[in-house]
Amino acid sequence: MEACQLTVGYRTKKARNSVASNINFALGQGELMAIVGVNGAGKSTLLRTLGKVQPQLSGEVFLNGKNLANYSPMALAAEISVVLTEPIASKNMTVEELVALGRQPYTNWVGTLNDDDKSKIKTAIWMLELEALQHKKCYELSDGQLQRAMIARALAQDTAVILLDEPTTHLDLYHKVQILKVLKSIAHETKKTVVFTSHEIEMAIQICDTMLLLDPTAHTFGPPCKLIEQRAFERLFPADTVSFDAKTGSFKIEK
Amino acid sequence: MGSANTYRLNFILLFVALLLCTGINISLGSVSIPLEETFTSLFGGTLENTSWDYILWNYRIPKAFTAILVGSGLALSGLLMQTLFRNPLAGPFVLGISSGASLGAALLIMGASLFSGLSIFSFVNDVSLAIAASIGSFLVLMAVMVVASRVKDTMTLLIIGLMFGSITAAIVSVLSYFTDAEKLQQYIYWSFGSVGNLSWSQLSLLLGIIFIGTILSLVSAKSLNALLLGENYAQSLGVNLKKSRFYIIIATGILAGGITAFAGPIAFIGLAVPHLTRQIFNTTDHRILLPAVLIYGAILMLLCDTVAQLPGSANVLPINAITSILGAPVVIWLLVRKRKMVF
């Protein structure tokens, strides 16, 4: 997956409201990338644009060397799956039913699941450790469990790219780490490209292959250690409030 | 995903219940006909009592058939709307489709006194009433669809539908105010709802409407399941939003519009049946729910009609009142029991 001179934002009748512009990055198979930045930097907007949930203002996104604009909705559904921040409309379905919906791009017009579909659903449920919960209704789940079920659904969709918008928000430290570790194993074991937005910069530094730092002045993209060398994290927040310690890779509150 | 056997058993039970309700509905009325005689006649036998035969084939059976079609169609349109609008309280009434039909009927019945110069308005019978109501509901449906193509958010669409309903209701009020007592009474009788008085030819037309609505819904079953996640997720699963929304809205429109045209506005079946069906089948899968609401809607409508006939008496209660009296407590019970209405 590749982005060239991408500008994301919102278009109204009168004006183009660009949120982040001139974004460039290139990702290989099996890579885990975090998009980080301050509130309002355009993380979610960028992620939604990459998933074609909303149109870009300018620039291009390429997937397998083919322009994203040239993918039909059906073809795209087999290449990109998404986990968004918006809650699912109906929480009355079971975890298994939810995960099974991920197979929709591959099933026939009535949606009959064949053996291959069933085994992919089973694998997704197993990878996210949802076996004990699979017959529970979504409204019975905790935030962390529901997030895992949503990731399992995306995994069952069996796409080359999985996009996740703030998958660790509202979770405690343990569950944050749990989700991030699952994302890492999905990327490395199933050779899928996993992209997520996050406010957990310190954790992302430890776990990601590459990071994209959205900064109003200049966006930086690369492996976390390289970004540390470039002092990219120091610029992120006002230095008199929060400072970055390059040795430990963590932020400190300035007193 | 419950086991296939549970579903099969549930479907068999529902089907038996449907047959039983049909039998009871046909045998009861101002003249009570024994159940076994009813079934004999239904399955091709001849009855010794020819007046019973006449009552059955010219009055009771068409009425039961209408009740089945009306109940199925309303329940189906209710299910479609609840999923499309992601709102457990959606039903055929909320898009203003039923109000549109009412407006058409009101204009035909009561408009005559306002526009006395127009001769077409003086010709009021069942057929013209059905046509007027259909035109009314389709005009509102068209308006809603034009808005739907511009407004992406379905919650906004739902509110716009409600507003259309208010506007049409207001016009009906103005018409009622200026019309004479006789016309007003005629309109009010229509608004009571009725599953009787339909000829076999009208019934076949209604059957056609239900058939098209059902086919469109079945084609949309997969998209409906994806829409349970929300529109953005559905799109990410490869669903063509514009097309499936179009199919679903058309299906809802012809179902609710056509039925209201023939049987008058009938409340609560569309709202309550999908919820009751989800209770029984305990699934959100539309491949199960679609056929299930069809049968369940028919059963409930037959029961309501049986009650409305006041067995043993010569009086008939308005069907719309019965569905509301039975339907509203059901919705309240669901809300209280489950605390939160899910769909």
C-alpha cells in the first residue's frame, strides 16, 4: 500500500477543508504501521480515506500498484477491511454472526457459508481468543471483547490490508497491550498489512514496524528508531509541557 | 447462528399455527361454522349446508386471505425499515407512506366538496379509493426517495419521513374541517382499516404487490445483514449502498402503500411483529427473519381479525383499533422486559 502526495479532509459545497496534506508513505506485506499525531492532526481522516470510506481531496493511494480509485466496491472488499470507531448499528447479533459477516465479499447472493468460509471464521475466532464468547450477543460484551470481535470480523474478511481506527481507545493498559500484540501477530503471521491510528505513541514505538507521524509542519514516516533519531517525537507536543526521552522512548511531564 | 434443526422446528410450529389460525378465523364470525366443516370446504369438499359454503367462499375465505397478505406485507416492511433506518421503532408509518395513502384517500373522499367542479372526485368506490391511496403513498415515497438520494444519513431521513407524515396529516385535518359530515364519516370508516370487502381480483393484485415486495427483500437479504453493522461497514463489505437502499425503500413503499390502499391504515403489525419474531428465533440473520416475519405477521393479523369479528355477534370492530389495543402492550412489554429495544 502506497500513498502519494495525499491530501485528506472534508469537502463541503463551498470549500475544501483540508485536514492533513502532502502525505507520503509506502508499506510492504506483513508490516504493522501506526498513524500517530495530536488531536485533530487528521489520523482518522487519513485512515478513512485509505479505506475509501471518504474521498481524498487530492493525491493518490495505490494498492498492489493499482490506484484505489479504480477498485470496484466488491473488489476493494476483498483487499481492505476496516474497523472504525463508530459503534455497530445492531448489537443483537452473536460474536459468531458478527465474524461471519466478514465473509460477505466471498459468499453467493444469499450469503451461504461454505467449508472454506467456516474454517476462516473459526481461525479468526481462535486468533482473537473468542471461543468462549462466540455465542454471546454483542451487547453482553465488554469494550475490549467487542473490539476483539470487530478485529476478528476484519480478519475473517481475509484482506491484504486491515485498517483500524483507534482500536485501543477506551481500553485499560492490559487490554491495550493485548490488542496491539494481536495486531502484531496478525501482521507478522498472516502477512497482512495492518494500519492503525493511536494515541499510544510509547506503545506504538515498541511494537510497530513503521510509524507515520502526522505533524502540521511536516509528516515523518519510517521505523520508530529512525523517527527517534530524527527527533520527530520532540516536535509533537509543546516542549514546556511534555518532553520526549529518546533513551527510554517515553514522554515525561515537565514540571 | 442457532442450529438448523431449531430453526426448522420453529418454522414447522409457526406454519401449523398459521393453518390453525386460518381455520379458526374462517370458522368464527357472526355465524359460527364448525372447524371440521371449514377444513372440509377448504380442501375441496362440499358442504351440506349451502349457505355455509356461500359464506365461506364469498366472504370468509377472501377475508382470511386478505388478512394473511396484509399481515405478512406489513410485518415485512416493518422489518426492512427497522434494519434500513437502524431504528427499533421504525415501521411502515414512520416514512410517511401510510400518511400519504391517507392523504390520497382523504382527497378523493372529502376533496369533492372543496373542488365540486371536478367530476372525478364525485366517483368514489373501492377501486378508485385504492388507486387514490396508492398514488398518495407513492408521491410521498417519491419525495422521500429524492431526499434519500441527497441525504446520506438515515436518521435524518427518518425524521424527514416523520415531517412528511405531519404535513399530510395536517392537510387531511384541513380537509376534514371543511367537508360535510357524510364524507367525513366515509373517510373515518376507511381509516378504521378493514380486511373484508376485497374481491378476488383485488386480492390477486394485492398478492402481486406482496410477491414483488418479498422478492425484492429476499434479493436484499445479504445487504440487510451487512447493514446491521452500519452503512460504512456495509460499504466496506462490498455492498452497493445506493442500489440496496433503493431496493429496500421500493419494497417498503409498495408493501406499505399497496396494503394501506386496499385495507386502510393498520397500525402496530409492522412495528411489533419483527420484534416478536426476533424473540422466537433469537437471530438477526435476515435469511431466517424474512420468511419468519411473513408467517408471524399473517398469524397475528388473523388473530386480530378474529377478535375484531366479535364471534357470535353481528357487530364488527375496527381492525385498526384491535391491532393497536393488542400491539401497543406488546411493544411496552418488550421495552420493560428487555430494558432496551434491540433490532
